[in-house]
Amino acid sequence: MEELSHFINGQRVKGTSGRFADVFNPATGEVQARVPLATKDEMDAAIAAAAEAQPKWGATNPQKRGRVMMEFVRLINRDMEKLAEALSREHGKTIPDAKGDVQRGLEVIEFCIGAPHLLKGEFTDSAGPGIDMYSMRQPLGVVAGITPFNFPAMIPLWKMGPALSCGNAFILKPSERDPSVPLMLAELAKEAGLPDGILQVVNGDKESVDAILDNETIQAVGFVGSTPIAQYIYSRATANGKRAQCFGGAKNHMIILPDADMDQAADALVGAGFGAAGERCMAISVAVPVGEKTADMLIEKLVPRIEKLKVGPYTAGADVDYGPVVTAAAKQNILGLVQSGVDQGAELVVDGRDFNLQGYEDGFFVGPHLFDRVTTDMDIYKKEIFGPVLCQVRAETYEEAIGYAMDHEYGNGTAIFTRDGDAARDFASRINVGMVGINVPIPVPLAYHTFGGWKKSGFGDLNQHGPDSFRFYTRTKTVTSRWPSGLKEGGEFHFKQMD
Ligand code: NAD
């Protein structure tokens, strides 16, 4: 069996802890590799080596750092097929979806080529007599990213791109479920010209995460994953004086007004609800049609579409709609929640519980499910299911519908489907959710905007990628300068006004 490694100081390095996690092929259920879980000492050593390498990289001019990103883009494109295959093999998503995962990360690296522009400071000429004032953005030093299993290319790239192009050294602790792509990306970054030690990939679990959170050298922590862990990491990192941005779980509502194009809404719901087996933080998991007629029509349109979905392994070709979920435990959790929905009185309109794929009986496949008449007290409504399960909640009015999205504890993404511009505008303005789609079911912002949820979906004040990421990974220094002709005026004892 393949034994994976860490990537430290420019090379693959075996783990020394003797502890490993199994990496599955979710389509077959087989363990295909094992990944070492680093000790605190291994993590501390990787951080210390990064700290040694960082000053030189931080002093490299931003244009040169941008050029490394430019070459990184070329190499990721060159290896797109290889990356997508490795990604699908460990995650289970289809090859086109895996390419999308790489692509949406790649776009952030493209954005980072603009580092010289993004790092330009501010300058005030003659802020006072003979006085100039300027602000510069400087790297933080060594920073870290802790990432989830569901986007093993995109989210590590979202974090490493801005962190590195700002001049930091970056420690990546990827998900132990699918660590191969992050390791491959680190090798490509080295090939692109990134100096050794500037990007360290240290695999591990809670022990290595805690080592990051407690290490005094680490200046900032970016996290993406489930809400309880996001909250834990935010609290411990900030208690230790670090900057932190921690993004958590989601329960994304899509509101369908009676004037919406129902075919379009049904297509959007099927793609956004079941794509990647529902394992996306921007998946739509709750449909809220307004009015009984709208709800009935939507069910009528959804059922045949859902029953037609093709579930299979990534190797089965391009017409597979979605693959397995990531682990047997994830499958158990999803099916347990489906059972709770039935027990608590929701109407299971499409029942995927008996789904079985011939030849892949040990794979972690879950059939598609559609619930109707879901109410807010049910577990399938309150909890993030993170599987191919769509819940319909019926609302009588627009106000009731928007209220559901507003009152839910998560606030990552949401969408409205309507032909009424006024309603859409009102929705976008009032909704307390970070990313909003208008007739767009998965409104993931592009690289030059920022990505982040509200409420329990995000902790910290700056979003991922876009201009916010350059603020997160730098600190501002402001210089007030005067070049007097000589010391003639004596000391100043009060706060000076610029008159
Ligand atoms: P997870 O929280 O289980 O794991 C995320 C990371 O935290 C992993 O690297 C893992 O090793 C580490 N970790 C897990 N338990 C830990 C512990 N007790 N202490 C310290 N570290 C720990 O999440 P996951 O299952 O990998 O990913 C799915 C979750 O991520 C979903 O909730 C999904 O909504 C969320 N997600 C959110 C966004 C977003 O931008 N808001 C994006 C993608 C995924």
C-alpha cells in the first residue's frame, strides 16, 4: 500500500510519528494509501524551517513573487488531468467536477499574479509642512492554513496563493481524507520557482492542528471546515494572539417565487443539491417555494429529474452526475439523518435508501433523496447533512420564505429564483447571508471578489481571496517622515497637529 508523506523544505519527507490515517477510494471502499499524522515536534520543526526561509522570500520584490505565481498557473494547467484524476480517486467526485475544483483554485493564483498592484501602499504628499506619510503592507511571517476534504485543490490554493504572494511562508495542514493533491501542488510550486521551506505541507489530525494553534511563530491561521471546528480554531488561535479567519458549515436556502421559470429552478436545484453528492459548502440543501401551487409544481418537476440522476464512480465516464460520499462514516451519518426525517414526519418523496451500485457494493454511494413538507424543528432542517438530500420547506408568503433563511444559524450562501427585479433587489439587500444568487443557484464569487459566509458559517472579519486576502496576510505599517534642514526647533511635547 502506498505510504504518503509530508512536503518539507522542498521535498517529500516520511512521517516519524508511527501514526497514520487511511485514505480510501470512496468508489470501491478500499484503503488505497495511508497518510502520516505529524506529531507536535514534526510540526514545530516544519514551522521553524519556514521561519528561517521566510525573510528572504519576504524581501523578494512582489513582481518576482508574482512571476512564480504565473509559472505555477502554467504548471497546474499542464498537469490538470493528473491532478483531477488523483483528486477524484481520493475524493470520489467526477472528473469534470474535479477539474472545476482545480480551476476555481487556479483562478485565485491567476489573481495573485497581480501581487505588485495589490500590495501597493498609500502615500500622502505634504501631510504637514515638509512631512510625508506613507503606509506599506508587509508580510506577517509564517502563516498557516487548515483545509477540508471537499475541495482538496481549490481551498488549499485559495489560501496558499495570497499568503505566498504577500511574502509569507505558508504551512498547509490539508484534510487527511484526500492529501495527495495538496502534496502534488506543493511540488508544482517548487517547480515554479518557490524557494524551499516557503510552502510546507504537514499532514495530520488534531495533534498537528493544535501544534499550529499554540506555536508562537505562526502569525495567522486560515481555516475551512465544519462549524464546531471553525469555532474551536478561531477561539484558540485568537486567544494565542493570532489573526484568524475560520469558515464553517452551511445550510443554503433557495427561494422560488411563483413567477420563476420552474424548469430553470428545477434544473438549478438538481445541480446545486446533488452535484458532488451534496458535499459542497455552497450546495443548496433547502428549497423554499412560495405558495402551495409553486411547491406542487416544483415537486412535479424535481422528481423525474432526480430519478434520472446517474450515480457512479468517476471512472464510469462523463455522464455520471455524482459519485460516492467521502467515507463510510459520512454515508452512515447521511442515512441516519434521512431516517430521522422520516421519523420526525417529513414526506420522503424520492427515497434513495436502497440505492446499490452493482460491482461497487463496498463503495460509499448514497442515492438521491427528496423530502417535502420539512419543518424547522426537524433535524434534517437544523443540521448540515452534507449529502445528496434536498429538503423542501413550504412557505405561504415571500416574508415567510425569507424569514427561514434569515433565522437559520448558518449564513453561507442563498439564492432567489424570480422574474421580479424588485423582489430580487429586496432579497439581496435584506438577507443576512454572505453570498447571494439571483437566478444563480451556487453564487461562488470569482477570485477578484471575496468569499465568506455570515453567522455560524464564518468567524473573523476578512473573507477569503480577493482584496481581503491581501489584507489578511499582511499588516500595515505607517511611516511619517520629515527631512529637516537641521535640528533647529527643539523638542515637541504635545501631539502634533498637521497645520
Ligand atoms: P472538518 O471540520 O471535519 O475538517 C476540516 C479540517 O479540520 C481538517 O483538516 C481536519 O483534519 C481538521 N480537524 C478535524 N477535526 C479536528 C479537531 N477536533 N481539532 C482540530 N482540527 C480538526 O471538515 P470536513 O469534513 O473536512 O469538511 C466539510 C465541512 O467543511 C462542511 O461542514 C462544509 O460545509 C465545510 N466547508 C465550508 C466551506 C466554507 O467556505 N464555508 C468550504 C468548504 C467546506
